Amino acid sequence: MKPARIAVEHGKFRMAWLGLYDGNTNEVRPVTWRGEGAQRYLDGLKLYVQNGPSDDEDLLSRAIREQQFKLTHDPAGDLRPGLGQLALECGYRSIAAFPLMVAGKPVGVLSLYTGEVGFFDDEEIKLLEELAGDISFALDHIEKAERLHYFAYYDTLTGLANRTLFHDRVNALVLAAELNGRKVAIVLAELEQLRSINETLGRQVSDAVIVEVAHRLHESIGEACQLARISSEHFAFVLDDVRNETEIASFAENRIMGCLKAPLTAAKRDISVSAKVSVALFPNDGASAELLVRNAEAALQLAKDTQQKLLFYSPQINTRVAERFMLETSLRHAIERDEFVLHYQPKTDLRSGRIAGLEALIRWNDPATGMVPPDKFIPMLEETGMILEVGEWALRKSALDFMQWHTLGLQPPSVAVNVSPVQLRQKDFVATLERVASSCNHGLRGIGIEITESQIMENFADSVAKLKAIRIAGIEISMDDFGTGYSSLSYFSRLPIDTVKIDRSFIINMENDQHSASIVSMVISLAHALNLKVVAEGVETNKQAGMLKIQNCDEAQGYLFAKPLPHTDIGALLQAQLRPS
């Protein structure tokens, strides 16, 4: 629609513009224009429709307010002083304003400008009013088409995508996933209390609840998950390129169920709602949006029947997810009940044979199954973020144990505490160490940290900045698993560390693999050249220990010397070390 161009090129008007009227702000905004001086004139045009007649009301505002055609042959008199003068400077002598109407309400204005006084006669005005009517009809048609499109693809209550648009989006993602070998997850959430809210408090309140839930879900997950409302009680999400069911379960628990934990306010009432969630996965559970949604709905019905909060369409996945939830719940209880303990593995000086250091290792003393090794629960602590609390506890506990040995006169060596990648990524990691130090009577005396090479290389600049601050605080730093993180020599030489620990994979193979033995020798020489101490991990045989001693390795750690031991057993070893030989 180009009425301004047509008016100027075919109607011989000097200038023409069309503006749309916003009833909420009362502003008229030009959207198309053509002709001499148009840009200059419109740059100076700030048009607002007033609520009633006033002395400074101009022709254009009055045309919209009164919903009638307006004409002037005196721009200086009928327009605002500044605008009227500008019109004369642009050569405009007659101005006609035609309101554009849709459904009996003004939606805009068509303004025409000529360089002649008396240009507009009755016949001309009649034709222009017909043109304004045609433009109004076109605007009405566009608005109705937009409304029809909206109703076809969007939920009118929440503004979210509806079932039709959701299916379109899923099918597009499924097609892309099929080409790239990726997985797609369809996640459905049903509000459990919605029906009773509707029956007891009425439709208006239940609608308000739905709107608030939609808002919370959108705030929680953003646009990435393609949120939709596909029925009166069901919200839907599509997760693209998912890696495993654990990731989906975490999304459901933290992003969906989590955002509904706090009561919401609807119709001036505090109302609690919760949701049951189901999942169907492409390609295993269906190859189209229709089939995936149908299977997710079947899983949701089963979740309702069996009173489960989260259910996958695949029974095998449900078993794994159930085990995951049980482990996560048990670990949360373990934190509450103080079930974690520290075991310490000695590091032995290869020259003197004495204990030269200790590594603190977290163990879980589960009342139901006994002592649980770290590889069974540490990944879950990291995935859920619980490692932040447990890791801080480990630092504090190791500091207390060190001071207890010291108070008993046992001359304890330094203790290194493993730091998780999740901990190191935290912006306040250094502040956390300072907080732990301030909570202990003697600070972190005798305590160091161990960080893997791959952790450091994950974000080298950030890691180095944090490690420098830690060194300034007097805390020793060991780099664990050296040789597995692919750091170059230029990076390695810049690291603010005190000790290098050679990864056990090289130690295990050094007896029978000359390549591994050469790497171990090279690492020892390089570390010593940089004034770093070297610790060999995973030493299990006397031959390995002998080779390391010949290569001038400083310390060794492994089952040949001692396995990780409780606090009291380490105390006994330190006591025995004090006795005259």
C-alpha cells in the first residue's frame, strides 16, 4: 500500500504522508511519505491527538479527534506556530487531512499538501474521501488477517504458541535433528490443581493462575525451549540437541517444577500449584511432532495414575531417572545429616620414605550401604551444584583436622584438598576460600588445593587470575593429572603453582612402555627447571618407585605406600613417624 507515492506522482500533490494513530499514547506516527520537503517537514512534526478542543490544537489532531475531513488554506493560522511556518517554508499553501477509520474508530490520518490556494474543490474532496475509505478498508483487512493468523497459531490467554504452531516448530527441529544425528525432547507439564481452582474459585481466577504460570515458565526457561500452551491444562516445551536423560530430568526439576515452588498471586490470592511432567524423545519415541506429543501425553497420563512427578515414555529411561532422583535425594539428606567424611592419602618422600604430604578425599558414609567411593557420587554433586557446599565443608574440615594433629604434636605435613571444576568456575571462589579461612581459628594453615590441568585450561586467563590471588593468600597450589589437559609449555610456564602431579596413566605404563617412561622423565626435569615439586600418582609397585627415585621424582602417592585412611589412622601413622627408628 503506497498512497503517498500515488498521491504525489498521479494526484500532482506537492507532498503527502500517512500516519498511524496509537490510541494508548495518542501519538500519530508517520509510516509512509513522498514529495518535496517531506523529510524536513516530518522531522519537525510531533503530533499528539488531544482529548478535547484547545487553543494550540492543530488541523491534523482535530481531524482525528473529530473523525472528520479537515481543510485549510492558511497553514500558518491552522497549524502550530512552528509547524505552520515550516509548512510555508516548504511551499505548502493548502492542506487536507482525512481521518482513517476501522470499525468506527480512528486508526490514522492521510495528509495531502499542495502549493496552490484553493486547490481542493468539492469533486476533488469527494474523490479523496473515497481514497481514504479504500485505505481504511485495506488497514482493516490487514488487521483482520493478522488477527486470524494470531488466533490460528497462538493461545489467546497467555500469548504463547498453541498446539498447531508447537507441532510446526517440533517438526522443523526433528527434521534438522534427523539430518545432524541429534536428539530432541518433547516435555509436557500439567498443572495439577487447575481443575479444583476452576471449580472452587471460578474461571477468572483459574485464568489468572494460567497467565501467571506462563509468565513464570517463560522467565525460567526463556525462548530457547520453544514454550507453548497446547491445551487448557498442558504446557509444552521442545529441547533441541539434548545429550542425555539426566539433562532433561534436571531441566524438568529445576526449571519447571522449581519455578512453581513459591506460591503465586492470582486475583489477590496466594495460590500454590505444582506440575506433573512427562517426556518423549526423538528418535526413539517417535519421528513426528504428532507422535511425540501423543506419546508424551500417554506418559503424562501414566504419571497421574501412578502419582509420579516425572515420567519418560521409555520405561528403561524411567529406571535410570528414578535411580538418579534417589541418589540426589540421598545426597541432600547426607549434607543435612553430616554423613560426609574425609579420608587422607599420604604422599611419601622418595628419598627419606617419610610422609611428606596428604591429599584429602571426600567419602560418603551412607548409613544404608556403608562407605561410598567418590566416583559414585561426586559427579552428581557437581551436576546439582551441591559440590559447592560439600567442597567448602571439605576445606573447613581438613583445616580443623590439620590443627588437631598439630595440637597433638604430630608435626602434620601440608594437606591438599581437591577443588571441583564447578567450584573454580564460581566468580567468588577466592572469596569462599577467604571466608573459610576466617571461620577457622588458625585460618587455612597447612592447607593447599589441587586443581586438574584440564580445569586450568578450560578458561586459562580466569584460572590464572584466581590462582594468583590464592597464592598471595599463602595457599599452596598443586596441578593434578598433569599430561592430560594438553597445556603447551608457554601456558605451563605462566602457571602460579607449587607442585605438579604426574597422571597415574603414565606411571602405570612406565615399566613396560619406554614412551611413558620418557614422558615421566621429561615432566620431572621440566618441573624442576621451573622450581616446582613433582608428585607421582598411582604408584603400585616397587619397580615404579625405583624408577621414579632414579629420575629424581620428589614424592610418590599410591597403594604401594598407603591407601586413603580416616583421620585417626593418619594420626597413628604420624605418631609412629615421630618414634626413633
